[in-house]
Amino acid sequence: MEALYAAVQNGADAVYLGGKVFNARQYASNFGPKELEEAIKYAHLNHTRVYVTVNILLDDRELEEAIDYIRFLYEIDVDGIIVQDIGLASLVRKIFPDLNIHASTQMTINNLYGAKHLEKMGFSRVVLARETPLEEIRKIKDNTKLELESFVHGALCISYSGQCLMSSLLGGRSGNRGRCAQPCRMQYSIVDRNGRIMPNWDKKYLLSPRDLNTMDHLEELIQSGITSLKVEGRMKRPEYVATIVSKYRKALDEGIKAINNRDRIDISQIFNRQFTKGIMLGDFGRSFISYDRPDNRGILIGKVVDIDKNKVYIKLEEDLNKGDGIELALEKGGYKGIKSPVDGKKGSLLQLYRVGRIKKDSLVYKTSSEELLVRARSSYEDNKKTYPLDMKVEIRIGQRPYIELKSGDYQVAYSLDILVEEGQRVELDKEKIIKQLSKLGDTNYYLAKIDIELEDGAYLAISALNNLRRGAVAKLNELVANYNKRKIDEEDFNRRKASYFSLNIKEDIKDEDRKLGILVKNRSQYEQLDKDKLDRLYLGFYHGIEDIIYDLKARNKEVYIWTDKILYSSDLERLKAVISQFEDKIDGVSVSNLGSLEFFRENFHLNIHGDIGLNIFNSFALRYFNSLGLKSLTLSPELNLEQIKNLKYKENIEAIVYGYLPLMIMKTCPMALVKGCKDDRACETCNFAKGYGLKDRMGINFYMERNDGSTTIYNSVPIMVLDSLKSIVEAGVKSLRLDFTQEEEAIRQIQTTYYDYLHSKIDEGEVKKFIDNFKIRTNITKGHYFRGVL
């Protein structure tokens, strides 16, 4: 609750909260049901809106509980919810038609078409992908009525949010389920084509972004169409929230010139991993990544000038107070943090007892300021926001005392259940009325204006005036705290819920229904295929493909053009020209983003396949995309076999059963750190675009590839569930897919073995022999089919 108080008292217009369930920060100190009620009441009384996060992917068994939870939120007057799961969003829109839905940044909305799609669904606000450039934001603002929200300060993800499987596949803790283990903050080394570590790039924090700070660019953001500025703070201490919110409030209210040097020091002091203005505003490579270390830097306060047997001597460049946290560099690397036992003045020589083998001539940083923390706490513990209150009072003999209160947009009328008497010896005067009615010290208001209509000779006891004030304020507070005034009808709610959760469709899959799809990323991979042992080909390259299309169509095979997960409006327009050449020859396109889906629905009459970037995790996501006419849908690779069995719409689902799954996709590029690239303009001709990888602390290599403005990092081992195909088919999956991305050999053997076993042309002994031989070359994983994610 303290972080909430800090945000509200320092000027936040709205706060995002997470409950104990279904939110993307499961390791934060989240709010229980009673705390949520108290939080919403507190925020509303302080004219602050509350949005609750329900922003993870949900399986079929969880959705009904999630709907009950949202009903609870709805009835305690939450102002809206933020969601990631498209299936959940479609349900909420039908069951709670007047509840505001915000699209989480986990939905990867990075272009106009994705925003338009969500506007049609009934979303009121979109939290844009952090990488969305200002030009694209302006397009969205000019062509939709959506509220647009963007992160402006705090910790960043290196991957496009919602498209990261690294924590999930490596450790079983999914970012899409609110349990990211943050492997991006770990050390990695860059390895070349031969697996050798590149000089100067061993054990660096190559995936760890700096902290976002857009303070100097707020005007640009607002002019682009951003209507809500989002400060990351759910995993931060209340003092951090207070400090950052107060500075951005000041900049918005008074202009950037009001932000002085003290403000900037406070922003850096409270927490920083060094700052970036973000990819949205043009940072890239070294200006975006904090590759030397992944944690708080603090601010420079001095230098170790001497060391003796017992003490360390630090020449101070700034004042230091007793209790401040400082960090000293060690001779063998790393740092030692301590609290200063004494005060020190700028220019003085600070003497401290040694706490290890401290490195001489190293710089000293202050990582926490006791004075700043006290000042920040005071902003929400000692201060209370108050709001102007206008009063209109009528006191007439023989009538009930009457008062109207108005604060902002809220207005109430109230009267006492007594009659005003004629004074026998004592009369009321306006001064007494004002004195009593202005006693608002224990409320959120101060008296700004009062109009009094007082009949001569009227008398009302002081206690009655106090009761008039208290009753009116209580009524106003009730209105403010519950201004959405919603109560769902029990019978109607149960009827709606039952109509959506009563379906139970099961299908038996015959041998002839089983299909094999194959993705290839280049012509060399295609040429290794047995063209008769596939049912659908996904072409992941666009040049020189006309003969491929003709060949496969002559064999009565389906051909789909595969498109990238991340495409901006300009990319889609270029792709339009490519697709137009083959529109009457191919069967369809594969999309991995809501923007791509909307674009192709608007511009072509092609079949559309929904790929893994859509994060299809439940039956209601399947039903939603089926309602749009999608031909087929690839399930999320985070689903396990039991969850797949529970799906109710299975007639057109596909599952990936072989391939190096993408762990993350990012706008920046680790190789830009090596080359010193300041942007992505030279990517098309870059010699580092392919063939390089990252090695983790366990010595495992992850291949990465730069393509069309994005870098994809792939898993170190392929998913291989050849020996489990029967179980997957029995779970209801009729279409299986092989993804060839970085493979250069053995493609035909993998394909034919899968195809033959799928169609019962080889037995389990031959499958086992193939897998044993395959594992001589590389390890394999079964992904999440038999474990699932947290």
C-alpha cells in the first residue's frame, strides 16, 4: 500500500495494481481482496483512477476463475483492467460490456493496424510496445480514437514484450505468466561462427537494458499522441515511486525548464542502471544496453586515493551523510556496498575502515541517500493532498438545513432531518456558519467558496452545523469513492457466463486427417525437402520463390507466405507489394501479430494462418480467431499436453513438434555493441547479421540472427517430440509442424522420419534409433509438452 500512497500523494493521475492472481508481476507485493477495496477507495477519494492488471496468458481451467475475479473488481469500482490474453479480452467484452479494457504492452501492439484491431474489439486504451517509434504513434493517434499509453521511466525488457520465451524455455518460469526469471540480466559472451569468444566481449551483460528516462522528451511524446505516461514502479520501493512520480508531475505541470539540477540528481540517485531515452526515441546498441553491469549505479561522489593496512581514503566530490549507501570497487572485480558511518563534506578526505581488498584509484558511488529517502517518505507519510470544495448553504426558519457540495466533477446535496428554529435569544450569523463548515481538517478537502442564504432570526445549534458538514462530506466521499456505480445482476451474470463456458467439443482424428507443415527460411533448406512428404509449406523468404510455388501447387500442396513477428506499417506496405505478386498463386499468409492480421484482412482475400506470436493459450482465443475466419492456428509452445487436451476448439489447430524455438526478438542487436552501431540503417549489409551467438555462464551457445530490423535469439537445442507424436495427436492436434531456421543439413531425414511415423509407415524402434543418432549431434528438448510453465 505504501507505494500506492507514494504515487497518489505525489501526483499520479492513475495507478496500476496487481492482485494476488493473474498478473504479470507475481513476485511483487501484490494486493489481496480487502487491500484492493481499500486501495480503490483511497485512490478514488484522491481523484486517482485504479486499473488492475489481469495481464497473463490463461488456460481453460483458469478462465472461469478469472471471470469471477473480474466480477469482483467490477463491483468494487475498479476503473478498468489491463489484459494480455485475447481470449480473456473477448470474454470480458461480452460479459462486462461497460468495463474499460486496456491492452498490455505484452500484446505487442507496435503499429496502426494492431491498434485498429483492438479498437474494433472494444479496447479503450493501448499500452504500446516500448519500441514503437513516434512516427507510428502519430499514425495511430490520427487514425483511431484510442487512448495511447507509453512507458516513460524505469526498467525495460530487451525483448518485445509478449514475445519472450527465454525464461520459460530455459527455466520453466514464463514472462507471459508473470514469473520471468530475468535471464536478460545475466552475463553472456559473444561467440563467432567457430564458437570462439570475441575479444573484449566475454562475460558482459549483453541483454541488460539501461533504465528508461524520457524526462527531456515529454513534449515530443505528448505531441506524438501519447495521452498517458507510464512509470514502472510495481517492483520498486515506495521512495522510488514518490521520487520519480513527483518529478514527472512537476515537469508536466510546470514545464521541463522547472526541472533543476537537484531534481536530476534525485532521479539518478533513487535508482539507475545508467539511462536511455529508449528505442522509441532513437537509442540503439551501446546507448541502450548497460553491458558492464545490470544493477543500480548510483551517482559518483569520489575516488579512492589511498589505502593502508586498516583504512581506505576517499576524496569526496560531493557531500556524504551518515547512513548513505556507498559502493567500493574490489581488486579482483565486483563491488562492496556499505553504509557510511560518518558525514563527509565535498572536497574533504573521508577515512573508512577497510572492508576487503579495495581497488586503489577506483571511483566511489553513492547508491542510496538517506536524506532523499527521508524526503521521499515525508511526501506521502506527512503530507495529504486536498481538493477545493464549494459550498452552498440554505438555512430558513421552519425548513430543513440544506447544503450542496461541489468538488471537481462531483456534486451532492444533503439536508438534516430537523427543522430550523427561530432564535429566542441567540441567532446564527454567517461567520459562525463559515467557522463550523470550514472545519475540514480530517478530510481531503479545503473550503474554496461558500454561498450562504440565511434567514434573519434563524437558529441552528453548533452541533447541527457540524452534523450537516459531516453528513454532506460523507455523502460526497461515497460518490467519489464509487463513481462508476456498478452492480451486476446475479442471474444475468450466471446466464452469460454459462453460455460461454458450457461448450465441450471433442473430435476424433483419423489417420487421413493428420497433416504435416514445414517452415523453411531459405532456398537451401527447401531444396533438401521431400516435396511429397508435406501438406503445407511456410515460406519464410520472399525472393525467387515463384518456381517453388508452382512446383508445390502442381503437387497439390498448400503454400503460405510466413511473415515476421515484428512489422511496422512501412514494413507491411513493402510486404504488400510482394504478396500481391503471388496472391492468386498461394493459399495464404501466416501472421504472428495482431497488426499483421488486421493488415492482411483489410488488403487481401487470402487465407490467414495465426502463428505463435499471437500467444494462443486457451479455447476462447481459438474461438475468437476462428470467428475472424482464420484458416488455422498454431498453439503457444508454452502449453503442455494436458492443457491441449482441455481445449474445446481443435478443428484447425497446429503444434510445433520440431525446431529451434525463438527465445526472444529484439529491436536492438548485441552485435551493435561490437560494431558501435548507433542505429539499424546498415543491417542489410552487416557481416555480423548471421552466424554469431551468445554463450551463457553454463557454456551453452544460443544462435542469433538479424533480419528485417529485428534480432532473434534461438534456443540452443531443438524441440524434438518425434516419439510423442501419437500422444500429441490423441490430445486433439491434427496438424504438426517442423520449423527449420538455422539448420543446414539433415533436413530431409528429419522431415521424412516425422512424416513416416505420423502416417504409421515406420515403427517405434526405428524412431528410437533415429532419435539416438540425432542426439549424437545435438541435445534435444521436449519443450513444455510434458512439464508446462509456472
